Amino acid sequence: MFMEERLEAILQLLKLEGKVIVKSLSEKFNVSEGMIRKDLQKLECEGLIKRTYGGAILERKILNNENTTARVISDLDGKEKISKVVFNEIEENDVIFLDISSTNYAIATVLEKIQKNITIITNMNRICMLFDYSPNVDVIFVGGNYNKKLGGTIGSETIDAIRKFRVNKAFIGTGGINIERNFISNFNLDEANTKKAIMEISKKNYLVVTNEKFYRDGSYKFASLKNINFIITDIKPDEKLMEGLKKYEVEVIY
């Protein structure tokens, strides 16, 4: 195995387990512990991990990526898994909200052929266009100030419009989930406030996130874990994260 392949494998293990141990990595990859320490040093220099005594953990990142269009084509496998789980959560005559999110766009592509009668409310224009030929799906687009980077409407006018509705289930994308400090965050202040308003009109709130979001933070907090009923993700979070989510009575579906 080349060094680059080993580094990628270490990162994948960290995403799955939350931490790695030098001795275990040495045995797994059949290389010396000294070599593993050099690998971890390299990853730490790149800002990807934080070394600890005898191992390493993922380094939390504060990101500021507002371009939803660019994110639509990232991590497609993970989003496909999440979409299939969401499909099974939808019931006949549900009224659901899909907010601005690359994951919600992936979910919409799966719901496009749903046989159940449902209503989708959204503030993401790309989602609306998917249902032009879906006879069982009614779509309501929420107006307001259109943000080109996000590909949808956000801000005070949008929030006023959202508050006129009530939905069974809201599926919310997010920039990051911080379980240790109990907050959920995103990249844009107006979008964060819009997400908060969506959650306030919903009976049940679902976060739809790939596993990496457990190790990232956005710039603006918009909710705490007590506001969430379910998290739908692509792989089971590590045991430390699961324990933290259990404390807040959040059910994890994967």
C-alpha cells in the first residue's frame, strides 16, 4: 500500500470510529509504529487531524462554503444512502419541507417517482423542477430573496412565508453538528435563520447529514440537539457520538 492510500484509509477509519490508535494502525497496515506516527504528523500538518497520546482524532473544521450548486455532486454515495432511508420515512399524504441542501436535492431525485400522494414545500428552486412530471407530488415553492450561491430563497420575506405553513416532517441540511457543545450550525446567517423557522413549523425535525458533518462547524448556530427528533446519516456514528446523541434523545437512522 502506498503512503497516500494509507493516509486515506486512516482518515476513513477516523470518520467511522472517531479516533485511531498508533499500535492498532501499525498492526493493521503492517508497518512500524514510527511510520504511523509520521503519517499522523503529516495529516496533522494538513489540518485534518489532531494527534493525541498514542493516537489521533479528527480535527473539527469551521467551514464557510455557501455554494450549494458545487456541493450537489460531492459524496454522492453517502447522499444516495440517506435518500433511500428518507424514502422509507415518507407516508401517504405527508406534507414535508425540503430546505436548501445538496443532500435534500439528492433526496428529491429519489422522491421524484414516489407512488404516495405527498406535498413538498421547499425554498430550493432545483428541487421544484424535478417534479414537473410527478403526478403524485404537489410542490409549493416559498418565495423571498433569491440567493444565487445557495440556489434558493432565504431571509425575512422567506421566513414570513414559511410561518404560514405547518408540515409533518422537515428535512434539514446543515454545515455541522457539534455534539460536545450541543449546537447545529451553517454557513450563512440568513439561511441559518431560515432553517430555524422551518423547524418551528414542523411536527418532526430530521437532520440529513453525511458522517463528516459530525466533525465540522459552520459559522452560524441555528439550533440545538433538543430541537431535533432524528438524524439520518450514511454510516453509523462512532460510539462516543452515539452516546452523546442518546443523551439528547435524538434517534439516529442509517
